[in-house]
Amino acid sequence: FTMAGSSTIDPEEVENEFEEGVDEIPDLDDEDPEVAEPDFAAESDVPEATTAAAADFSSAETVDDLSSESSEILTSLESAVDDVPANALSISASLTEDDIEAMLDLDQDLPDGVDADAIVASLPDDIIALLPQINYDFSSSASSTVIPNGINVLNSGVDLDPVAQAVDAPCEDVYNDAYDDVIADLQATRDEQLATVFANFERRSAAAEDRFNSRTETLNNSADEFAAEIEAIAEEFLLAAEGLDFAEEELRLMAFLVALEGRIELQSWYDAASTVISNARTTEETTIEERRDDRESTVNSNYQNSADQAREILVAGIAACHNQGSGS
């Protein structure tokens, strides 16, 4: 039975129309991006000749006790004493174990007036060859996306012509109710997926920060280990100097030079490694942000596509309701 000016329709038919005509929002694909672990490793290298010389000077009591290699080193050091800047001799003359430790501490400044480059440039090649090295081989390398606004309201209504609005028939109610239900389901799926996207972003950001802190800790521990190795050799020359009057000035200078070059090498590697670690964090953060923006955009786009399909069915359905309601 149909009253004049109105139309009825089976709600189940309308539900099926929406179900068949509106795509479900696809499952969210948000796997964690791969993380490339940066290389900032290095090796401390104290030449064997240096270790042997330190042991030889430490065990000697007179110049006659020195090996021929150590005698040649002492001769080169005597030459270096005449050529190095005066402040290098001044500092080495009063050098202590605490001073050596401080020189190899990257958190402390070198003694006032020390021009490391000038001091090293004044040294003969054979002395430079005895100084410690930090060997490493790595290269350091160091967008926002506009996201479409999601639909944040339920059915905002369909603009109908005045005659259609006046009909206000059950047929329209069925379509409007079915549309509202579909949109509510789509929004629930969208919001759940967006919540997962942002939760993943927060988790990945925290993990990236943890990796940065862990790498920094590894770097600091390596720096401490290298410093301790170099410090031990420098102190061995210093202790040998205190027992050898004929070579005290030269061996004190050698202790100072070992610590100085060790600091230069440590600082160079540490700064380069810090850049690698920092760039790795920046790269990870950028990747994480781009992944979040891309997934957010995809979720909103998928939602909008399905919402548009639902609106097309609604508009067509209500138009059909009006045509039926105004029939003869």
C-alpha cells in the first residue's frame, strides 16, 4: 500500500545496495621500515716500534742499555727538542700522569697555548711514525606532506530541491539511515587505522632515539678504551723519563707528543663518528615521518573514496524516492 506523495522501500534492499556499492577500507599496511645500522667503528693503533721503545727505555739504566732502535729514537727526540715550539717543552717539563689523562679526555680543553698542528709539523718523520693513530674508514652523510582533511562529520545532509524536501517520505529516511550507518562504520575503521599509524610513529620515534643513545654510548665507550691505551703508552715514557737523567727531557717530550697526537686522532674520529650517528638519526626520523604521512594520506584517501561511493548511492537513491513519490 502506497500513500499518495510518499514512497516506501525495503531497508534490507537499501543496505545491500550500499554494501555492494561501497568498497571496504583496505587493511592497513604499516610494516616497520628497515633500519640501516651506521658504521662508526675504529681501531686504536700504537705502532709496535713505539711499544718496544717504551719498554726498552723503561728497563734501561744507562744509555748503553738501549737497543740500536731506541738509540736512534733518542737521537731524533734530541733533534725534536730543538725544533718544537717552546710551550711544548714547557708543558712536557712538568707533565704528570693527571695531565696526560686530561689531554686524552675529549671533554677537557688542551693546555692553554698549545698549537697542536704547529707542534706536529715541527717533528721529524721518524717521530711522527711512532705516534698513535685511530684508524677508521667510513663516510658520513647527513618534507612535509600535505594530508587531505578527513571527513569529520557524519551525514551532513544532501541538498535537495524544495519539493523533494517537502516530501520527507520513509524512502528517504531508509536511505539516510543506511548512509549514516555506512559512514559511521567507515569512520570507525578510518579512526582505528589512523590511531595505529600514529601509535606506530610514536613507537618508532622512541626506538630511533634509543638507537641514537645506544650508539652514542658505544662511541663514548670506544673513545674511553682508545684513550686508556694511548694513556698507558704515554705514561710509560713519562715514568721512564723519571729514571733516566740522560734522556729525561726527551722522554718527557715523547710522553707529551704521544698524548697530544692521541688527542688529535681521538678528536678527529669522534667528531666524524658523531656526525655519522647524528645523520643516521636524522635519516631514521625522516623515514619515520614520511611513513606516517604516507600512511595517514592513504587511510584518509581510502576513506574518502568509500565515502564518495556511499554519497553517490545516497543521492541516486533519494532522487529515485522523489521520482516514485511524485508519480501519477
